[in-house]
Amino acid sequence: MPSELGLMHQTTSLQLINNNLSGSVPTELGQLVNLIVLSIQNNTITGSVPSSMCHQAGLVDVERIIKVDCDLVDCKCNSCVCD
């Protein structure tokens, strides 16, 4: 996954399902404070979801949803959903 995704600061939904993406989850995704939905399942992405994504910074009364392949990606956030 390209680290440049972290530059899309106004992004609220990033759905990258079934895109043959590989590599690790970039820590720069933690900069997407307006992100509500992140779906990266059905790729070969590995690593860990940045802990900064577990916080609701920038979001008021909105629950963030992070969908990952839990056998490949480690996610300690309460908002993670295994697929």
C-alpha cells in the first residue's frame, strides 16, 4: 500500500477491497483523522493497523470501522472487524 494515502486528509471512506494490494499497512494512514471506514480485506496486506487509527481524533459521535483480514493484519482497535 502506498504511504501517500496518508496525504488524503479529507478522506472519510477508503475501500480497497480485492485490489491485489500487498505490502504493509502504512503508518501514514493514522493521519487520516476524518476517516470513518477503512476496508482493506481480500488483499495480501500484512502488518499492523497504526495505533493512532484506534483513536477517534477529528470525529465527533462517529464510530470508525476498520475491516481487515485478521489472519494477515494485526489490529488492536476496538473498531476492527475481521473478514
